[in-house]
Amino acid sequence: MNLKRIIFAVLSFLILSDTESIAENTGGYISFHLGAALVEDSTWTLAGTPTDEMTFKTGVSVAGASGYDWGFVRLEGELSYTYNEVDAYIESGTYWNAIAGSSDSITLMSNLYIDIENPSKITPYIMGGIGGSYIELNDVFLEFPYQPGPNNYDDTTWAVQYGGGIDFFFNDTVSLDVSCRFFSLPELKFGSKDIEYDSHRIFIGMRATF
């Protein structure tokens, strides 16, 4: 047996071993994610006319999920909480820095994942989800002239998200997950105004299959 055949045999064994390991990553799972929530500038419109704009500081988002992995397709239910402080408020061209105020939301999503399987321990994936979200805007105060801003708004509306990421498998059951998602509330309303609310969420998390 020459050197080429030995190398081919070793590589074949490693590939088959990894493939078998990946194939065993099926079954139910739980996951937890922690990350940054970057909300885009939010435009408020009344009867189709922009009237206000609000900006937010980078916030935090936490999410937990439970689902089932069929090997290359995953389906899960996910519950998340997101918090952002208000940065500034613009009304009719007048700009105020915000000295207090925040938005927080609780979201329940159904997510579908497609794993791009390969012989390695690194599995890229794409995902998308749809669900519902309850969001509040509270305690907004603006600096000079010191005054309350838009306050005590809340709404329950449908939500969508999509994105992609990479799973790094430590073994057959545990993986480290790094992902980036686009999240949107397409029909959010505060009072009589339509609110544009889009954000980008960068997560790191763990997933355990059982």
C-alpha cells in the first residue's frame, strides 16, 4: 500500500466519522442566546406623513428556545426579551437628547432553520420566523427644555425575523451558536401613529440536543 492510499484511507475514515457524528445530532433540543439589539432609527407617521423620529441606544436581547432537529431542518418555539434605552427624539425638525426612557418587548416566535450540513464540526445555517410581540415605550424624558417625551405607549403586533449563523459542535449534543438576525414589527402602532421598528440582533448562544 503506497502513501497515497494510506492518506486516502485516513481522510475517508475522518470524513465518515464526522458525517456519522453529524447524523446523530437529531432529536429534541433546547437553546439559550444572549446578544446585542441594534434598533434602526424609528420613523413615526400619521396618515402616511412622517411626523416624528426616535433613535435608540444599543440594547440587549435574551432568548430561549425548544425545538426538534431532523438533521438538516429544525423547527422551534422561541421566547425572547429585548431592552433598549431611548437616545433621542426628533419632532417637526426639533432635536432633543433623551435623558431617560426605554422600550422593552416580549416576543414569541416560531422559527424554521435549514442547516447546511458538511463533514466538519462547523455547520452554517439560515433561518426565518414569524410570531407575535408585546412592546412598551415608557418614562421618556427630554433634556432642555426638560419635559416628558412620548410616554406610556404599548402595542401587541405580529413579528418577523430572518438571518443566519454558524454552529460549532463540541460533541454530538452540544454546540456554540453565533448568529445575526434582522427583526421587524411591520404593523406597530403607538396611539394613532404608525411606527417603523426594525432591528438587527447579534447573538451568541448554546444548544443542547437530547
